[in-house]
Amino acid sequence: MLLRHLHFLKLVLLHGLTAFGGPQAHLAMMMKTFVKQTPYITEKELMEYNAFCQLLPGASSTQTLTLIGFKRGGVPLAILTLLVWILPACSIMGGLSFLVNYLTGEESLNIFRFIVPMAAGFLIYACVSAFPYSVNNMITFVIAFLAGLITFLFFGRPFIVPVLIVAGGVVTNLSKKRIPQVVVRPGKIQWWNIWLFAIIFILAGIFSELARKNEWEYRKPVNLFENTYRMGSLVFGGGNVLMPIMYEQYSVRPEEVKVKNPNAIKIDKEEMLTGIGLVRAMPGPVFSISSYTGGLALKDMGASMQVVGAVIGMAGIFLPSALLVLFFFPIWNMLKKYSVIYRSLEGINASVMGIMMGSTVYIMKDLSIFNFQALELTNLAVVLGTSAILIFTKIPAPVLVFLCLMLGYFL
């Protein structure tokens, strides 16, 4: 199986090393790599996968890529895809937990200065590519427009994306046209992964509380896994929601309860804020910040335990996302054969289209590209150049990322 899917896994690795800009930009890069460059899935499938993953807690771009692997080779390839995707980012962020004291200056991040405008260019490309498949009548146009406007006005709020997706599905379901097959054979549900998810969730909570009350020698690793697994299980809204929660959990709350619980995991506020800044400039999933926080959480136990902390952070944050998406996706595939779900897909895809457009405008607003100063004009050139190259050429996404990094280095 590995040999048969070696080319796919190589593309996943390149994607993991060059996917900057957060979930929306990741989706655009997936469009270029896995749809246009090598047609492993269609535009319609990719948009559907992304919409479905937005309804689940956890890392949506990671879940979307995992589903591409699941489609290609079932659960084994899905697991391999997940590991190949997250390992580069988690290795980098875990390593940075050792170097945080040397990375507080802005000079070290200058190489990444054109990554955000590049991400905006990728989003423009994704909007242009996906628009014909998502918006094809008046109601879907209205849904996409309103979803884009609301995304722009409330960008970053945790429940905006799932609410917009559900609302879009409800609106198009009001029309009873285009009803597919009426008779649907019930499929067999694989319960093992949801049971595994629940068992780990419960046992992690029990052992974490026992470790805290009894002051186990290795209570911090146990508490760390419970904290990250809980966050990965319950966080909606992606990394922009996860990072404030981690900041409160590891940096703010320990100051408030240090008298009651002096041995609680504590990360210095400056170190935490440095990691929040660094992860935005790194390729791969934003959830990889958990490897950084995991390393810092066990820093006082020695270098070897700091590595263990980075691994615990990685496993704890991504495991629930994988278990949830692999459980619910087969159920989703059965449900969408019913007319009520089938009619909703049109509105769901239009909502995702609107979310992408709203995200694009929001990012371009932050770039201040219409101030007509030297840096802003360069940003505008990067945005337009990236989108034009993606739309009109077959140049792979990693090449564009490399060019933008070099531009940041030399300018």
C-alpha cells in the first residue's frame, strides 16, 4: 500500500512543508496540489470535505487532508496522511520550545514577511476555482454574499463558521426540488473509533485528577495529555480559538491558583506569546503550537522530558480530531443520500465559498495594500502575482512559497 501511494504521501509532505497561512490558505493550497496538479479528488469533493470538517471540533485543515487520504486508501492511508502532514510542523514547533529565548526579536521573522500576502493570493485562486461549483443560481449567490459579509465582520469568532454552514444548509433545504433516491439502505456504523475517543477522554480526566490530588512524580505529563486532548476534543474555530485557550490554561490560570496548586503546569506569558507569534509564520497546521506548549510545560524536568512533552502535545491535540472525523464521515456519507441532507449540500458549499471570500477580504484589509507605500505596494504585487501564477500556470505551490520566502529574505 505504501508503494502504491508513495506519490500521494510525497505531495502531502511537500504540502506540510509549504502550507502557510492558516486553514483557509491550506484549503487553497490543497486545491492546487490535490485537485489541479494531481487530480486525487474533485473540486466538489474537496469543498464538501472542508464543509463537513468545519462542523466538527479540532483542526479542520488536518481533518480535510485526512479525509483525502481516507478516500484514497482507507483508514491506514488516512493515518499515514495525518502523520506525514503534522510531523514537520510539530517537529519545528517542538524544537522552537528549546530556542524560545533566542527568538524574541523581529529580525528572525523577516523572511516570513510576504507569507500573509501570498496566502491572500492563494485564497483568491481558491475562490476563482471553486466559485463555478459552489455558486450557480440566485439563492446560492445570496448565501455566499451574506456568508462572506458576516465572516468579514466577525472574523475569528469561534462559532461563526459552523453557524454559517448550518444556516446555508437550512436555507437551501427549504426548497424540495432535486430530490435524489427515496429508498436508502442503512449502512453499518463502525463504532470502534468513537468508543476509543470516549474511553481516552474519560480515562485521561480520571488519571489527571488522581495525579493532581496524589501529587504523582510524573503528574505534569499526565495533566498535559489531559489538557491537550480535552482542547482537541472541544475547540471549534481552529487555531485562532485554541491559542487564547492555551494562553489562559497555561499562563493566566496558574497565576490565579498557584496557592492552591503550586505544581500546576505553568508557561511564562512572554514565552507563550512568542509561540503564538511564531506558529503563524510556520508551515503546517496551527494546532502544532501544542508541541511548543508541550515542550515548555515539561522544560523544568530536563531536555529528554521536554521532547516527551512535545510528543504528548502533538498526540493529545490531533488524536481526537482524527478519531472524530473518521467516525462521523462514513455516517455523513450515508446521511447525504437522504433528500433533506442532499438539498442542504448546495447551501453548505455556498456558505464555504462565502467564508473563503470573506477571509480573503479580511486578510487584504490587514495588509493595508491601498496605502500606496513601498511595502504595501510590494504586498499588493505579491497578492496579485501569486493569484495570477496559480490561475494561469501550472507552477506548483511549493515553488511559490520558496520564492516568497526568498523575497522576504532579500528585501
